[in-house]
Amino acid sequence: MNLPTFSSTWDLETLFKGGSQSEEFLIYLKDISMSINQLNQATLKWPNTFTCEDVSILKEILDSMSNSIVKLEQANSFVGCLQAQNTADTEANILRAKVTDLNTNFSKAILKVDQLLGDIDEDTWKQVLKRPELTDLTYILNEMRNQSKEKLSVEKEQLIQQLSVDGYIGWEQLYDLLVSKVQIPFNENGVEKNLSVGQASNKFSDSNRKVRKELLEKWESGWGNQKELFAEALNRLSGFRLSVYKERGWENPLKEPLAINRMKMETLDMMWQVISENKQPLVDYMNQKAKVLGVEKLGWYDLEAPIAEANSVLSYQEGAEFIIKQFSNFGPLLTNFTKKAFEKNWIEAEDRPNKAPGGFCTGLPDTNESRIFMTYSGTPSNISTLAHELGHAFHSYAMEDIHPLNSDYAMNVAETASTFAEMIVADAALKHTTNKEERLALLDDKLQRSVAMLMNIHSRFLFETAFYEERKQGYVSSDRLSLLMLDAQKEGYSDSLEEYHPLFWASKLHFFITDVPFYNFPYTFGYLFSLGIYANALEEGQEFEQKYISLLKDTGSMSVEDLAMKHLSVDLTKKDFWEKAVKMATSDVEEFIKLTNC
């Protein structure tokens, strides 16, 4: 494959020169403020009684909204990149506060728009939606109108938004700051080092069990040193959320995340039910892996342990070329897009101090770009993460010509595109390897992912469900949080591990994210939903790529149940789809056991 040498650090200078000191970016923030002001001014033109003759005012409001959405997403993404690449960048934290204020002002304006739409009488509304300039926006406009009927008065909702800056959102940002201070001591080749949490997390895939076990002890200690502060942040964040729900008359904490994910409770319940009934193959896999590692049961620190060494570590260049090659088996659009992402230096993968933990992809719609963040060390898991984030970026690329109001797809379907990309890489690699050790490593990586999606994420969901019920009654102590997490992990993993990670509630960013409550279950949905899509792709080959893009284009303008029915002809509230998907997720267990018994 004749490809240029790729850089493992991203280029942010093409977005705004000067990083966190960028004068260009400050001017951009002023432009956003002006755009939000224009939106507010447009709402003042709204008549006392809206008629079909007033559609031009609605169109002006929607255009202002679209402009603000694009620019705000660009600003949010840029600041997020600055903070992730250097957790010690205090100037980036100041910029985050400025962008947060703009987000809040925009949200307050949208609350007003929602109310105005909700006040239009039903007959007029039906006529308005027939106007050709609004036809493509029917779903999102109905969604906005219905939201206004589920909430408090505009004045109260705007007050909530304003208070959230120094309350709700403030606790999330405090958590991020605390994480940047966490260091994990680690002895490497006789040299004691202090690792960032991002660097330390990669060590859980070390081939030496003693190293992994010692790391978990230090990992727990590192997070435990500040567990009271983390508990404070989680309690205050969740308390704010529950207080708002109570005022709105919402009893179920899942009401908001389900609405955000455009998903029915019946769908979520059915997904977890089928998963709970079909975990035995994954338990068999973990028991077999324990046997291979020479232990009775796996510990938490063994879940990512490698069982095969052959060719299991690839340089960043080799990993990039590997992904591009595997994507080429699916379709030319995904392949060419991925080459562009590497060539344009959209990816930050360097292993260095002061980077944030984890990985993400963030969209930059004003320049039609994306940026991908991770810490790469060459393991199969790293390559899967990189493919995963490239899938997110491709989803954004597929939506480029979609109206901004129809491009806000929910997290659960966002995870579909990313997981789909992972599976292309994993399956293509398996098909082309004849080396037993390499095949074992790839099978293990695939099954690790299934364990994460069907067991780890399930334990997160169980923890959050139990935590929110207890939080309704009052403050939940750090020790109680750890007990809840331990119970959830035992159930989530079918009590198949020797040792667990009670402080996982503190170390997992996802519990502290304010944008999407119950942030975790969409990963599992996306993983299993993508299996259904992937099955179609395997049947149809490269011709499926255009159908896949059509599905991605619809992700921002319909419920997941309608999306599945339209593009896959399946009912997500029934068992059939989920049983087939879970069976696919565990289909490699038999081969794994067979190979490891040879």
C-alpha cells in the first residue's frame, strides 16, 4: 500500500491559529454571540396569533438557529480538543467557560422557540408543516413543539439553564479538573513514573499479570485518594438533575435520556432482558481465558490481558495502513474518507503525559472536518478504538449535506456507525490471517468488546439505576457508591470475576457527563444495532455502502424504532432482533475455546 507517513499528532492550527491563545477564536466566539442575539431578535417578531402568513418569521428563526448550531458545535469541539491534548492548559479551561456561557444562552433562546411552536393551534400547525420550505424539517419541528409541553414555563426553564452554568455543568467541569490531577505511580524497568490516567489505562493490556494486578491496586488508590471529591461532584450533579425532574413532574430518571435517544422504554427493556438471558457464552469465554492465563478466575485487570503475542503490536503507521486496507473491503467512500483523515492530521494519538484519558471523535461542521483523540500504544484494542472513532467521523461526513436541524443524531445511533467500523476491521483481519497466535489475539479482542458492551455497560446501567433511586432519598456516600458499583459489576458480569473495580464510578467520565444522562446504555444499543446493519453489509458487499449512507442520513430525523423498521425491516420492541444480535456478538466464543484447547 503506497501511503504517505502519517503524523500521530493532530493539527488544530488549521481551525484557529494560536491554540488556547487564539485571537481568531475569540473573534469567532463574538460572532456566535451575535448569531444568538439575532435569534433572540427574530423571536420578538413573533405575532400574538401565528398564521400561515407568518411562516417567513419562523424560517428566519430556523435559519438563525442553524447558523448558531454549526458555530457552537465548532467552538465546543475546538475547546474540547485543547483540553484533551493538554489537561494542564488553564487557558483552555477559561475558553471552556466562555463557550459554556454561549451554550447556555443558546439553550435559553431555544426554550423560547419551543414555546412559540407549542402555542400554535393544531390546525394551523398542520398547514404550516405542509409548506415546501419546511417539509424536510417535520420531525424535528414536531419534536421541538412536543418538548415545550413536557417542560416548565420558559422563564423557569431559562432560569434552570442559567443556574446550570455554575451548578450542574460546573460540577462536570470540576470533575474534569480533578481527573487532570490524578496520577498513577508505575514502576517501568526499575524507574518510578507518575502516569496520567490515559497512559496508565493502557497498561491494563500488559502481558505480565503481576504488572496488571499491581496497576489496579495503584489505580484504585489513585482514584480513592480523591473519592470524597468525586462523590461530591456526582451527588451534586445528579441532585441538580433530579430536582429539575421533580419540578417538571418526571418520576422516571430515564425519561430524559430516552427522549434524547429517540427511543422507547419497551426497546430498552427488551434489549437488557435479552442480554441478561444470553450471557452464558461470554461467561464461558472468560472462564476459558482464565484457564489460558493459568488462573481459576479472571480479575478485573485480566479483562484486557493479551493471550497471544505474535504481531499483536503495530506502530501507528502500521495501524493506520491496516485500518485503511480493511475499510477498502467495505466501500470506496469510507476508504477515501479515512485516508483523508490521516493525511490531513485529524488524529491525536501520541502517547505522552498530560493527555486526557479515553478516546473521542468530535465534529467540526463549520469546516466540514472532524478530530479524533486517543492514546495509541499499538494493541489490537487501540486499533479497534481508532477504527471506532473513524466510524464516528464518517457518520459526520455522511451528514454534510443534511440540514443542520436534521443533523443532530442521538448518541445511540452515533455509536452504530462507530461500532460498524470496528467490526469491519475485526472481521476482515480474522478472515485474512492464517497465523494461530494472531487469530487468537484478534478473536480475544472481538470478545473483549462483546464483554464490554454486554457486561460492563450493563453493570454501568445497573449502577446508575440503583444510584438514582437512592439519590432521590438523599446524599450517597463514596463508600455506598462503591458498594453499589460492586453489586452492579457482580450482576453485570454474572459473578464470573475474582476481583472487581469498586471505584469504577469515580474513574469513569461517562457518569459525570451532563449532555446526555445515563450516557452508557446507548453504547450497547449501538453495538447490537450495528450488528444488524453489518449482517446486511456482509450479504450485499460494496453495493451496501450507499444504503448504509442513506441510513446514516436519517439518524437525525426519526426515532430509532422507525429507523430500524425503514432500513432493516425489524421491530426493536420484540425479542427477535435482539436475540439475533446477541448471538452474533457471542458467535466467536466456540472458535476461541476450540483454538485455546489445541
